[in-house]
Amino acid sequence: MTGSTFSLLNLFTDADLIVRLMSIILVIASIASWAIIIEKSLLMKKIKIASAIFERQFWSGGSLEDLFNQLKGKTLDPMGAIFVAAMKEWKKSYSLLKGRGSQTKSSSLNSRIDRVMATTAENEMSKLEDRTDWLALIGTTSPLIGLFGTVWGIMTSFSAIGISGNSSLAVLAPGIATALATTALGLIAAIPAVIGYNKISSEIQKYGVKLESFASEFTTIASRQIDETING
């Protein structure tokens, strides 16, 4: 392989079968990581916009009942989903607890609403975190796969030298170049995956804190309204 014919395709075609296999795995891993990064980035952007719209509606001072009727049955962002789930439980539990003492009824309602919100928040966070662990896996394993391909390629090159008895650079260089290319591919796959995982995980964690804050605020509002309804 000369300088005039140097190319990634030549590196691949000149490589040993094992090195080719490692290269294919790394290319697939890189494509998969970019697909996950783009998908999750777009999803988080969409969810942030939807949550901001919901928060404006929620804090506008309007009726929670009206907002619930407006949102139920629709595809919702996680914050909206928590609100709708809590309102459904509120309505269902209130009718089931009729006839109990006001203090018992209030405590039971608040407890049920809290559990429903916690479960819904957990489910929504699981959806957001889905497949992000693949980024961590690609980020940690790709350099090792690339290193294995490099070591194998170098071993093959030196083995070929031993068989042919020709140790010139012209014989050694092509094999070494193809072997080192797998290390480069490993880094190309790993670096975006690690950066993407850290960034997306950080955004999801921040959004999770926001969901917890909203659930706490809604609990306070619901508790107040439940007490007013029961004792009013």
C-alpha cells in the first residue's frame, strides 16, 4: 500500500479477518451511539418545551378540573402525565372513601395521590433513560475492542515477517497501519458515546429533580383542596 493509494477502504481491505470484524463492530457501535444521542437530544428538547407549556397552564390560576379535562386522553410530557395520573386517583379515591372520617379520608387521599405520582414519575424517568446505558457500554468497550484489533493486527504482521524472513518497512508498515486504524476507530466510537452519555444523563437527572419538585408542589395544593372539600 503506497501513499498514493492510502485510504480507509484500503486499510480495511488489507486487514486481517479479525481486524476487519473488529472494525465493523466499531463502525456499527459508532452509528448506534450517534442514533441514540440524536434521538435523546431531540426527545429532551421536545419534553422541555411541552413541560414549559404545561407549567404555564398549571400556574395560570385556572381550575385544576378544567386543566385535567383538557389534558386527559392526550399524549403528555412526563409532568403532564404525573398531573393527570394524580387527578384520576384523586377522583377515584374520593368516591371510594366516602363515609369515612374526614381526617382518615384526607390522609388516605394524600397517601394514594403521592404513591400514584411517585409511580408515574418512576415510569416516565425509565422511558427517558431507556437505551442511555448503551452509550455507557459503547464508551467503555470500544477502546478495548479497538486495542484488541490493533494487538491482533500487529501480531499477524510480525508473524508474516517471521514466515517470509523479510523485515523491511515496506512489508511491516501496511499491517501496522491497518492494526492501528482499529484503535482510532475505537476512540471515534467511544468519545462521542461518553460525552453524549454524560450530557444526556445530566439533563435527565435535572429533569427528574424538576418532576420531584412539581410533585411536591402538587401534593401541597391537592392536600389543601382536599381538606377544604372534606371539611367545607
